[in-house]
Amino acid sequence: METEKLYYADAFCKTFTASVLTCTPGKDGFLVTLDRTAFYPEGGGQPADLGALGPAAVTDVHEKDSVIFHTCDRALAPGAAVEGTVDWDRRFDHMQQHS
């Protein structure tokens, strides 16, 4: 299922709520997919956003086939509602440096 990309509608979105769709063990943590996200994935020379999904730290974000994968330091329960918080200082710095 394609992830709704909130950053296209509002590049200044810092917090959001979403539903956890999947959570699977990955090489560097847990790969979490959500129904929607404000986390910008790595791509086009711009590093990924970092931040938190509820109690889990988001350490990387990638996109594959229109699905956003959030690498987290702990598992999140599928079906759970989570609050996402983007590291705004990092995002704003990248926005100013990337054209």
C-alpha cells in the first residue's frame, strides 16, 4: 500500500499521527511502514529525516515502490496509532541547503 506523503502537502509539518501497518526486523533495527508520514526519505542528494515514532527513535528513512520505510530502534505494534515527530532542526537545515 502506497504511503501518504504529508511532506508534499506541507513541508513544514513537524508532528503527525499515523497507523502502523507493518513492523519487521531489519539489518539496523525494525522496518516500520505507516499509512501516512511526514518523514522525508533519503534521495536526490538529500539525507533522510530523523526523529521519533512514539517511543521509537527513527534512525533512517527510505522509499521503495512508493512505500516509506522508517528504520526504528524498537518494534511498534501493527495496528497501533503513533505520533510522529520530525527532528525539525535537521529538516530545516536540509531544506535550506537543498534546491
